[in-house]
Amino acid sequence: MERMESLPDENTGTEEENETPERNQGNRRNVQGYSSCPTTSSNLNQMEEKMRRKLQFFFMNPIEKWQAKRKFPYKFIVQVIKIILVTFQLCLFAHNRYNHVNYTWDNRITFSHLFLLGWDSTREINAYPPGAGPLAVYKIDEFYNTLDYAYAGYANLSNAIGPYSYNDDNNNMPDPVFCQYNYKQGIIHGFNESYEFNSEINETCINFTLPNGQLLKSKHYIKDSGMEINFAALVRAKLMFSLKTINFRAAGPITPPECVRFDVEIIFDNEDHDGQMSLVLEAEPYKLVCNGDKNYITDNKIDQILRSILNILVILICSASLMLCSRAIYRAQLLKELTVQFFRRAYNKELSWDGRLEFLNIWYIMIIVNDLLIIMGSAIKEQIERNQFTNDQWNVCSLFLGLGNLLVWFGVLRYLGFFKTYNVVILTLKKAAPKIFRFSFCALLLYAGFMFCGWLILGPYHMKFRSLATTSECLFSLINGDDMFATFSIMSKKSPMLWWFSRVYLYSFISLYIYVVLSLFISVIMDAYDTIKQYYSEGFPKSDLQTFIGEPCIEEVSSGLYRTQSSSSLNAMMNSLFCCNFYRSAYSKIGGGGSNLNIL
């Protein structure tokens, strides 16, 4: 009863100040009926009450803010619309990117059959362990025969099933280019263990120019051209040419075919100088502008217009979200400075570090990051679809859109956190995060030791330990119990001592990480979960800021108390707390009873 009588009205001279005694009695009876409302002493300072109410409103969720001030949660609606638009955009882009990558890969396989001597279908299947060894040449005659075979396939392009054409407006065959990269000097005298060597690499190139229909004899042609191939000094050789084609698979009612140019490189890699020259074919796609024909409506812009509208809408909604969240962070920092000054003047103490961190919302930072990623990805996507990129930018675009969409869906956890049941996961991760980082750092040191040891000792004898990356992947899979028997059985028996070492090494790593480290990792998370459950039953620990704010009762939130204006008294409080005109002028933007503080 004393609480409502002592609570000062927030707008002097308004209609609420002249309430009838009957209305006040009704209000007092209404408050007395709920024991959840805290009582306020009669000497409660007006400034303190207004500050508390402003902070209570600031930390409310959108539903409570709607109940308190009937403030429409437009920022929440922006996020909902953004999730729908960016997800729809990602689904369309993922479908198109899959067709693009699959089409590029299939053409690369086709080129391998057309231009690579010794290529067979078993090399097209990703098998583990690999079903075939590396494609390579081991004899000088095989090197020249491979060049001859590639030239013959390029000259006889009309025999290919695919609709390939030469990179010439009249479909005349341009000359393929052959380049070799060799050491400036590399002569080996094996009979007396001596050599002459200069590590500088020189590049020399020639064109294979032959009359139509004539087959290439590369060994004689290269010699007659004045180029000499010294295989002892040869580092790398390339045969390069370009092909054009049209992809009809993408064509549909509103989608025209795609025109593509492939820059093909047949690479002979001899960097190891181990007698094995590996053979690799690369085909880099470049999207071209199609001229079309009279039987297909190439000027149909429906698909491009619809995709452009979607991209523009995504950019606009993400820009709005970016500005709203940036403004929210800025205003939160202004309110933090106000709170710091209030604690300093009213209680003669500094606001704690935990209390200051309450004003820094990590969710907003994550939203700003995903907005920037999606805006950049949408801009690149628009340029790809308008054929304004001459090279392949699909992977860059997918990286921006994929990471942005990942963070967008992570942001949904914020709104699930408003419900007690779903908030347990978020609070558990937040509570366990510091311990997990410290524990993971210690576990990572042990992991690094095993990784470097396995790479050094087992690398030459075990295919899973050939490189540092594959060693790390192998050990990580062992932690999860994957492919254990294969890891044990693949180890070579050329060195019995290392074979026995591999057993001790693998058993030690598996036992340590599965039975000890992984179990301790789970116990850290379970300990945090038990702590959160205890907090739910006994109450969460509070910082000095949370203790000052208290808990707004349900009746006050829905009674319209927060809809009263308090800008005049708070402006006076700003004048008394802030000596700096910058803060006073900046805070005047978020005055007005805190109505503009309605952030996400």
C-alpha cells in the first residue's frame, strides 16, 4: 500500500496526477493482490526509480516491451523477414551452384578422356584407399606420346560427343601452346657423382603450328623448333588451349542456356625429380555472353529480373538490420555511460565489469557480421548472374552467403532464449565456454605432440600420415572411433621396429583421448549443465547492475506504467550527471521515457 502512494508519478501536471481516490484505491488493491511485486520504501529517490525503470525496460525482451509500451517489435520482424529471404536466396543459389560445379567437373572428366593418354574410368571414382596409383609418365617416349595424343584429340574435336568448339569466331583451330619450366642449368654426371646446377627457373614456350589434318610428332617438332628438353633440369611442362561450349541443361522456361569457355592445361609435374612425372589436367571455366539464335527467346528477362529483385530485397533488409543493430549498440553504450555516472554519483562506486558487459550484446555483433557477409555475397551473386565476372567467382560468393546464413540461423537461438526450456542450452554453453577453452588448450598441446610425432615417424610408411593435414584428420577421426581397424592394418611392415611403434603410438593416443580427454570434456559440459539447473531452482547469481534493476512484476509491465513519459526528469538527471555536452546531446536522442530504446 505504501508503494503506490510513495511512487512518484512520471509526468507532473498530467491526467495521472489527478487520479480520484477510488482509482488509487483500486490500484493499491490490485498491487496488494500479487505478492510478486517488490515493495518500495517511502523515501525512494525519484531519480533512482526512473533510472531503474529505464534499465528494466532496456533489458526486456520484445514481448515484454510490447506489453509495457505497445511498442511494435519492428526489429524482430526485420530479422524474421531476413531469415525467410536469405534462406530462399541460398536455396536458389545452392541449386545453381551445384549444377555449375557438377557441369564443370563432368567436362573435366570428358577432357581427361579426350586428351590424356592412359586415363580410365577407375580414376573418376573417389575411393579409399585409392583403387589406382597416380597417373604419370616414366619414359621419355611416354612423355612425347602423351603430347601427341593430346594434340590429336584437340585437332579431332569434332569426334567428341560434347558440343565443343574452338576459341575462334570462325571455329578455326588456334595453335596450342607448349611451355616448359626448367632450371637454368642442371647437368648430372652420375658416373662420378658430380653435377652442374643453377636453381633459377627459365620459361620457354612454342606454338604447335601444323597444317590441317597433319598429326604431331612432338619429339621431332620440338627439336626442329630449337627447343631442347633436358629432363634432368625440367621442373614442369604445360600444354595449353581453350574450348567453347554451351550448357543446355540450365535452360528452362525462363532460363536461357549458358555459354562457357574452358581454359585447358595439361600439366607434367616433375618437381620431385624422382623418375615419376605426374600428369594432371586442369579446366578453368569462364562464363561468356551468349548471342543466342532465332529459335530461342534470348531477350527474356523474367528470370534475371526476379533474381535481381530477390538480391536487392536481401541487400535492403540486411542493410536495415545492420543499421538498426549498429544504432542499438551505440545507444546501449550511451546508456552504459549514464549508468556508470549514476552509480558513481548516487552510490559513490564504480559499476562492476560484469555490469558493464551487460550492455554489450554479442547477438547484435553476430547479426552485424552476418549482415555484412550476406550483403557482399548478394552483390557478388548479382554480378555473377549479370555476367559481369569473367572468371569463376561461385566459390567466393558461396563462402559469403553460406557463412552469413549460418550466423543468421544461429541468431534464432536468441529468440528461443526468451523461453525457459530452450534457454538451458544457451546458458549451458555460455557457462561452460571459459572452462572449455582452457581445457581445449591443454588438450590441443597433447594433440599437437601426437600429430607431429606421427607425421615424422609414420609418414613414409602410412598413407594417413603422409602430410601434417592428413595426420591431424586421421587422429581426429580416431577420437570419434572412425576407421580404427583400417588405420592399424594399413601400416607398412617394411620396418618391424616402426610397425611395433605404430601399435604403441595408436593404442596410447586412442586410450588417452577416448577414455580420458573426451570423458573429461563431457564432464565439463555436464558440470555446467548441473550448475544451470541449480540456478533455475535456487536463483541465478546477479551482478551489481542486476541487483539494482530487480525484476519487473507482470502487473507493472502490462499496467501501462512504462508508457508514461519521463523525458523532463531524465534530462534534468543528464544535466546533473554528465558534464560533457557530447553525452548530453547524444543521450537526448534516446530520451523520451526510453521509448526509442526498444532494441531487439
